[in-house]
Amino acid sequence: MNPGLFAFDRMMDAVLKYGPPKDKIDSHAARQRSAKGVLSSAEMFSGCGGLALGMSRAGFHHVVMAELDSSAVATAKHNKSRGLEHVAAWPIEQTDVRDIAWADRAGTLSVISGGPPCQPFGIGGKKQGHKDSRDMWPEAIRAIREAKPDGFLFENVRNLAGPKFKVYLDWIANSLRRPSLEAHADENHLDHLTRLQRATRPEEYSVAWQVVNAADYGAPQIRFRVLIFGLASRLGSTVQAMKPTHSRDRLLWDQYVTGEYWKRHGLKKRTASKDDAARVKSLRELLEPPSDLPWVTTRDALAGLGAPDGKRNHVLQPGARAYTGHTGSPLDMPAKALKAGAHGVPGGENMMVKDNGVVRYFTVREAARLVGLPDDYLFPESWSESMRQLGNAVPAQLGEAAGSWLKRSIVAAKSA
């Protein structure tokens, strides 16, 4: 018998009995989704789902969602089981990213996204950076090296771009440009950075990083983060920095030039604070309003929710008090960035200041709105645990804006 025909018959028998190989299924499914305008993605460090939801809304289909924290996984699975839009299709599992064989996904992913743990680089804590066992940037780089996606999006705290960690950020960015140029076993990141910068081989990815304020992209939080975008060089295009869509100027215009903001909320027009008065005066001299959208305020985000009623995570948490440096978030500006702590977080970030000047803690439902999660996205655990997850979450509004920006870049490059 012809050996070639025998091998073909054996292969067809296996396909009929077991189905096509998994890599063939993945590739075929990816092509089908791409034809429909939905791109396949893998989400690392998914937490309770803020960035994942934003990416889903931007048109990405997650085929991998990895998170190590059992409570965050429980939250995502709780909402998956309830059939929420986008969430119902999430393949969320409690997974250590160090155990993922990314090479098995090579050629099947459009994008890898995620926010590696920020504790090694945050303003609080010991700031040990790459010496901290929680530093997962080497794993993010390994994922790109092995899976070879069309693009990627990573997020972290602004402090990563600060003086203490700027060199490490340079190492991250250069490693992502040439992920196949791995560090030697006896090479520290500084020596590896030098070798990366001197490399003459072509870059595998175009990489750009920027510091963004989530409020500039429609999130009702003043939350500064570092975003790192990457686009595969094989696509023949260069990744560009993301442009803001919302502004403080437009909010001030709507509040103090036209008064539309107060009218929308059924309130009497108010006067600008001393801090805003000079800018408002300059805005009044313009013939037209700023072209972008206004910042979304805390009042905007909580509109229609009403007072805490004990339902759907809208439960009053007692004990809030104001003191110097702990004053809560004003209603008519975006909220301060939620923090992953519970009581006693610096600056009162998890509190609001009501119209009568009284402060109270945000309910879990209110905090979820600030993160961009829908009202039917529920948190099954305590207020403290839920606020920890929400404080760690990337606002879904920022995730959607960044995901849409990256998707447009990939589609445009492939269409050129």
C-alpha cells in the first residue's frame, strides 16, 4: 500500500473519531471570528474583570483568561454563571501564568492583554520592583515571545514610569520589542537591557508606552496608569500613542459656561471654585466649546442609582469620617482613584462627599459603576474584599478605549 495514502487514512480515522487537532480548531475558529470583525485574545492577570470587559466591548473574544487570586476568579465565575453579556463567554480559570504553555497558542491570538501585579512598583509598599517575587513582567514578555500575537496591551501603575523604575520600564519595552532575545541565565536586567539596545537584528514588535489618566477616556476616576502597546512588525505598521477622548476643559465648559451639566442633573447652576475660576474665564473667551467629550463625574456615574437600599451590592458601609488628607471624592469631578485597601486608605479614595458635606463610603455597587461594570455584575464576598478587587481593577472604560485603539491599529495594518 502507498505509505502516503496509509498515513492519510490513519489521519482521517483520527479526525472522524476524535475531531481535528486542537491547534487546527483554534486556527479555524480564529479565522471565523476575524472574518466577523471579532479578534481572539488572551487575558493575563484578569482580576475581577475590568480590563477583560473593556476588551470584550472593544470586540475581542477571550480564549484564555488567567487569574491566580481565588476570590477574583470566584467573582468572575459568579457573573459568568449568571449569563451576563460578554461575561458568559469568558473562559476564566484560576491559573498561574507561569504554567501556561503559550507556544501552543502560537499563530492563533490577535492580542494578549493584562495588568501584571502592580504591588512591586506602587507608591505604597516596599517598592522592590524586579526583586519582588510578585513581579510578573518576565511572564508577560514570555507570553509575547511564545504566542507571537499580532499585538498586545499591558497596564500598570504610573510609578513604573517614575525615576525609581524608569530603567526597568526601559528593559520591559526593549524586551517586548525583541522578545526572542532572551536574557542569559547569569545576566541581570541592566546587562540584558544594554544588549537589547545594542542589538542589530530587526525589532519583532513596534512598542510605545504612555502615561494616561483614565478620566481622559471616559472613566469617572482620576486614575493615572502606564499603558504599553505593541504591534507585530510583520504587519508593517508602527504603533501610535492613544489620543484622549474626554477632557476637564469640556466638563468646565458644560458646568460653568453653558450650565448644561447642572441642568442635566436638575440642579441650580453653581459658580466655579477658586482653583477653576481662571480656567473658566479663559474658556468663556472661546467661540466654540472644546471638541472632545466632558470628563464623567461621580454624579454622572451614580445617576439614577439612588440611596443605598441593601440590594445588589448597594449596601451602606458605616464608619466613614473626614480629616486632613482624608476628604473623599467630590461629586462634580471624577472620583479619586479607588484603592485596593478597605478602611483607612490614604486620601479617602473610597469615600464620597455628599452635597451637604457629609462623607460616606462608596457602596460596592457605586464603586462598580466607577469601574464601568454593569449593575447586574455582582460581588458575592464582603465589602472589604469587593473593594480590594475593584481597587485593583482597570476601569472598563479605559480598557475599551485602549482595546478599540489597538484593534483599529491591527485592522488598519492588515488592510493596508
